[in-house]
Amino acid sequence: MKLNPHFKLRSIAGEIIIVNQGVPDTDLTRIISFNFSACLLWKRLSGKDFTLQEAALVLVESYHIPQEQAEKDVVIWADALKKCSALLD
């Protein structure tokens, strides 16, 4: 899978969000706000092909959390991104 290159990470009014840029007729009623972990994943995986296991490893290495917890967190992150087409299969 790969992060959609049309989406850009932005900091607006103290919130970290992703914005769909360069795509006409985009539904702007959905904004995805990121926490620090989601932002870390976005920055580390942007521009790369990756698996959910590789994304989970980013969390394990960065936060020293159990692999099982990282895998659960990554699935939630990926599902949210898929809903707005920010994650490509």
C-alpha cells in the first residue's frame, strides 16, 4: 500500500491534518486530524510502498510498545485513511 501523494500534511490552528490538494471536486466535509503517532507514520511512510507490518514496526521502534498493540493501532490508522482515499492499495 502507499499514501496518496495528493494528500499533504499541514498544521493549522494547532491541529495536524491532511489536506487533499490538486484534486477538483473533492469532498472537503471530511478532515482527518492526526495525533503524534499518526503524524509519525505519515512522515516515515510517505512516498514508499509499505505493509501494515512495516507501519507497526515504526510504532514499536519509536514508542517501544508491544507488537500486538502497534498492529491494532496501525489497522485503525489505515482504515481511517482508506475511508477518505488517502491510502492506496
